[in-house]
Amino acid sequence: MIFFFFFFQCVSSSPPLYLLQVSPLSCVPFQFTLGQIFNLIFYVCDVLLVGSGSTRCSGRVEVFHGGTWGTVCDDGWDLNDAQVVCRQMNCGTAVSAPGSAHFGPGSGPIWLDDVACSGSESSLTECPHPGFGTEDCAHDEDAGVICSGEKSFSTVIRLVGPGSTRCSGRVEVFHGGTWGTVCDDGWDLNDAQVVCKQLNCGTALRAPGSAHFGHGSGRIWLDDVACSGNESSLTECPHPGFGTEDCEHREDAGVICSDHIRLVGPGSTRCSGRVEVFHGGTWGTVCDDGWDLNDAQVVCRQMNCGTAVSAPGSAHFGPGSGPIWLDDVACSGNESSLTECPHPGFGTEDCAHDEDAGVICSVKPMELDQ
């Protein structure tokens, strides 16, 4: 059985007719023009995102099996599993994989448990799991996802291409029923910063053009994008219009983001600020207990900001809020990311935000674009 749901979009003039070919396990939109009055968009899927506070691209994950909808247990549930769901729903990239019935407890069967996706599968049920209905869970463990396309149908975005990761790749946007690329004319760190922010991927480190992550195919949806860096989604940035371009796919734009780390706070720059890490769907700070130049060196290298000049503590860049994710970090200075350094565990701390740690790196703002 395949599930359908609909929404209507009023239009002022008749746009083109769109029809997508899909596999039965995909959950993607069909869009039709009905006369001059409205568009009909409907989705076909065997996975749903539902529950309290859910949207089209965030919610409790439910799968259809044996004639019944059922939930997924959060045992081992992580971003790889959520990534498969987000891709299957045409909702961009996984931002968070909340468990503990974040979107409320479901009812009925719990169909999946101990799901172990690699992240590359085309549907959730292709991922390794013990079998439908094999579980030792209760509904207060129901799994959910929050995808990057949560804001609206028009702002779905993804990073793809050879060598891409969750936070680096060729930028593609979903518009008019199909994915398309962005041309690198005028593409810069401000544009990349909006993409990184939209995907909860920290700070933009580079804004490569010239199809750095391989040539796309199909439409080139955006060209001459001119973000200020403060927009909440790429399609909010000034641009001439979808499909208005004079480019080829050898000019496809990409981004490289800092991933699960960022530098923020009063007086911060891209290479200096309060250190925050992304964990469990939330940004949190680092305590300054034992914080030193070795720790700062790892952050500066991770941010492509040269060497560590200083490792200020005592909330030098202002106190943060929310969780304090790391304490007693003990880097050797050679690690490739801060979370690889020895630490007692995420959330294991005895600190207050007036102890938030920061870094000052050797790369200055004027050097970033050189």
C-alpha cells in the first residue's frame, strides 16, 4: 500500500506542468497545474513524519508495513539513519536525529529497532535491521528526524557530488519538482555561510566553484546569488530568478562548512570566538577547565584558520546558553577535530557559562578571501 497526501498552492498565472517519475518507496512531490487557479501537489510515500510539532520535513518517523503504520525505536538511531529518511522524503540533509519521543509517542506497532543505516541507502527499510516487529522498546523511545528542508517546500537544499559529506559538497536546491545546481558567478563566503547555517553545519570555510564537487546535471536553478550572510535560507538571497542563468555545469558552486563546530559571540570573527559544538540536535559550549593552546590549535586547524594564538576562557566572547557539551578537553594538538580529543563525555561537566572557552586563531578576517 502506498500513502498519498495533498496540498494546494494558489497561483496567479499558469506555470508549466510538472510530472516526476518515482519508485514506490520514494516520497517525493508530484505537481500539476489545474487550469489557471491553483497547483495540486501530492506526495507518495511509505514513510511519514508525524506527531506534535511535526512539519513536512520533521517529525516522528513512521513506516507502513503489513497494512499498518508503526514507529521506529531510537536504539542506535543516529544521523546516518535520519539522512536516509530525509533523502527519501526529498527534504534535504539530516540536521538532527532526536529520540525519546521528541515529537510525542506513537501508538500501535513498533516496526523497526536497531536500524543501522550507512547513510547511502535509498529508503529506510533497505537499512540493516533485525526484522519488522523485532524490538524491545516502548513508545517513549520513538525516533524522529529534523531535515534541512523543514522551513518550506521551496527551501529544500542538499550537498552532493564526489567527495561530498554531510557538510560539504555541490549545492543543489529543489524547485519546481526537480533538483538543480547553483552557478558560481559571484559565489562567495557570504553565500556559503547561508548554506552552512541552513544545514546546521557551522561556519563556511570555503566557497569553491568550478564544479569542485563534480558536474551536476539537469537544471541550473540559481545564478548571481548575492547573500549578505544573514539570510535563513539560500533562496531568500537576492538572485535574478529560478532558471535565469548563463552558465554550464562546469561552473557548479559548492560549500565546505566547519561541520559540528562554530565560533560565535560578541567580537567574534570567522577565526575567533566562543567555541560551540553541535551535538544531539543542539549547539552547546565548551568549558574552560584545562582549556589550553593544544585544544585551541585543533579548533583553528578544523576551522581552516591557521594556528592558535590564544585560548581565552572565562567567557571572553560572552557567555553562551543551553548545554555545556564538553569539559576537561585534553587535546594533544594533532587531532583533526575537537570531538576526537579525550574528554569525559558529552554533557559531563561541572561548569557555568561564565567559564565558556574561546579561541583566537592566526588567520585574520582580511586574509580569508586571499
